[in-house]
Amino acid sequence: MPATLTAKKKCCKDKPRCKKCPVTLKRLETMGYAKRKDTRTYVMIDVVPKSVMKKARARA
């Protein structure tokens, strides 16, 4: 069963961004690791490698 994540309502803009940040989930979607189910819910398509998660959270 693929994991589903619900994004937070508002980004806190911390460095690095948290894993449930809407910006991080949007970046993972553009990289091909997540698919948007509805407005704030994402389904993870594959296991996200640590290096990819690090890039999605830290990119400026």
C-alpha cells in the first residue's frame, strides 16, 4: 500500500523545510516521487531516497 501524506496548511519557511511542508511535497511531485490526490493529499509513488528528500527540503 503506497504511503499518503497530508500537507500542512501553511509553510513555516524553516531551513530545512519539514517533510509535510506543501513546498517539499510539490517538489517531490515534480521529481516524480509523489502524485497529488487532491488539494493537500499526496500519494508517494516510490520509496524516496534520502538524497532526493534532502534536495527537496533544502533547495532554495
